[in-house]
Amino acid sequence: MSYVCDTISVDCDACFVINASECAPINIDPGLVPATVYWLHITDKFFTTYKQQVTINPDGSFDINLTGLTGRNTKYSGDWQLFISTDEAGAIVAPVTFAGTSYQCMIVRFV
């Protein structure tokens, strides 16, 4: 399952947009249970998907590990489409919450 913003999947308006700096670590606070391990699925503008396990920090946030993504996190790289799941295959999506609203996916836009 992928949440790429195109005409065949979830509407882009249904994803929470995160503006990120290309020169700083990316920390996301999705309102998930601390100390829980999830799978983060990142899809770039070329529809290449990268997966990584993330453990939710005590404050409810997590950091995206940029190892292997260097050069793909610039304003010229295009947006990343992200979703979080409880399994590596991405079959069980974990909804994320921002400002009291639940989302199935996130867009990271580099500024």
C-alpha cells in the first residue's frame, strides 16, 4: 500500500504536510505510543520506496534516519510521501495525529 500523491491513490489533501529543512534532521511528532516500534515507508518522486524501523521517543516523536537518503532530501528532490505501519509490508497502516486530526499519510516538503 502506498500513499503517493497521484491520480490512482489517496488524495494529497488527505496527507499531513510537514515542511522540512534540507540541512537539518527530520523529527516528526505523530502522536503515537512511546517506546513502540513501527515501520516508516518513504516514497520519493521517482516512486522508489525506502523502509526503516522507527522507535517512538518518550515524547511521542521519532527521527527519520537519513542514512541512505543523502541527496534525496533537498528542495530539488521533490516531496516525500510517508506512511507508518505496524508491519514491514505496510499492510497495517498506523494512523498519525496532528492537532487533533487523524491522517493515514504525511508529505515531507523540503524548503
